[in-house]
Amino acid sequence: MAAIGTVVEKDLIEGDNETPDSYSLRYAFTTQSGAEQQRWARVDPQTYDRAELGDNVAVQYAADDPGNSRLAGNNSVDRWYAAVMVGVTGTALFGAFGIRRWMAVVVRGEHDPALEW
């Protein structure tokens, strides 16, 4: 479901040498059934800087669970998370399955059975 929300609070948690700054917006919206909701969303620094209290924002929420919501178009955090997870998963799969095959073919010079039809 979609709704128009309003920015009601901004929060900046300054990091230190080891952790980056964290930017969040608190937004309020009304569901189709009339229930009012308020939630926090982590956003990128540019979105945080552009947002002003009272600004309208597009909200997406689950019809059966309005507490499960997000700011529409706020993918920056999700993209980084997805990229890291793809890298971790690829490394894990190579470690679990590929290293033995790589060792057999490249290091020991054995024939690669995957190349046979």
C-alpha cells in the first residue's frame, strides 16, 4: 500500500574513527483504515540533508501489517547491504565448493569433469 507521510523528526548519530555517521528520519502516516503510524527509516546523507520537518514523503507499507513500512525510493542502505551480502555469499560458495575443484585442476593438474559432456 502507499501513503503520503510527513517528516516529524531527524536524527544524526555521529560516528567515530571506526563507525560512520548514521542518518535517520522519523515519519508519520495514516493507513487506508485510518490508523496513524510513526516509524524511523535510515537514509543516506543527501536525503537527510534535503529533508525538512513537515516535508511530505512517499511511504510504502504492508496492508496486513502497517508497522512494516519504508520510505519509497529509499534504497541506498539496501543496495549496500545487498552488495555486501552477494560478495559474502559468493565467497562462501567458492570456499565450500570451488576451492577443491580449483586445487584439483590448477594446482594438481587433474582433468576437470565439468568440461566433459
